[in-house]
Amino acid sequence: MTALTLAALLAAPLTPPADANACLPVDAIQRVAAKALRGDYDPVPGYIKHLYLVAQQRGLTVQGVARLTTYCPRCSGMTCADGSRVRDGICAANPQIAMHSWVWLECSGWLKVCDRGGWVTLGYCRYGQTANVDEWLPGCVGDCWRGPGTRERVPYAVLPPGSEKARN
Ligand SMILES: [Zn+2]
């Protein structure tokens, strides 16, 4: 070590270590996208990472707050409105959100819209909410659509159908 670098080290201010999250975007989805793409949540399925990449490259930001409920085999059938079987990672959404769109929710991540429902309309949204999302969750605690699985004012954003394989 030369005298010069030693002097530089001694003169360096004693700062706390840099916070790896300090320079991340403020917007909730852009913040999670940055963390997902740098590997914070690995292992993450490839299509989920791709959705975050598309969201980042398009500058997708939180569009509003959603009402989020859950449904399960005990409360509902096994076939979605699009004809596919219910499965992890899917949801019903109000009809203003196109079938097979991708909805990002701050507390659930990406869900594919494959279903509809009589409860899943904007008419059941209050508190300034602009989307109604019903997440498939087989381990329901009971009383789907209004029970303890219900969340109000969840930040959300939507990507159009096909975004899981969109080229940028
Ligand atoms: Zn249920």
C-alpha cells in the first residue's frame, strides 16, 4: 500500500454502509421490478421475471388501488370463465380488465386474469378503488369474497394479454 492510498483511507469520512435499496425507484411496482430483476426474490419463474422486465421497460407505474378477495374450491367451481382449470397464479377481475391480462398487486405479485365472477365488479368497490380482483387461493380460511382474506386499497397495475412473451 502506498503512502498516498493510506492517507486517502485515513481521510475517508466514516459513513455508514450504503443501503442497497436507497436508490431504487419510489413507485411500488418499479421498486419490486428492480429487486426482482437483480435477484432479490430468486428463484422466480422465468415468466414472472419477464413480466417485471416488460413493466420496467415500459415504465409501468401503480395505476390505483384495488379491492382484493380470495376464492377456493369450497366456495367456487373448478373451471374458470375462460374454460381453463383453476390453479395457482390466476384470478378473476372486473370485466373492464381484459381476459388474460396480467394484474400486479403489491401483496400478491403477478396474477393472470382467467376468471370472472358476480362479486367481482366495480360495484363492490368502495374507498376510491378502481379494480376488483379475486385471487385463487386453495387454502381459503372460509367465507370467500368478504372473509378475512379480503384486502382493501391494494396498489395495482395491469399489463395487457400476451405480455408474458412480449418482445421489447
Ligand atoms: Zn373459499
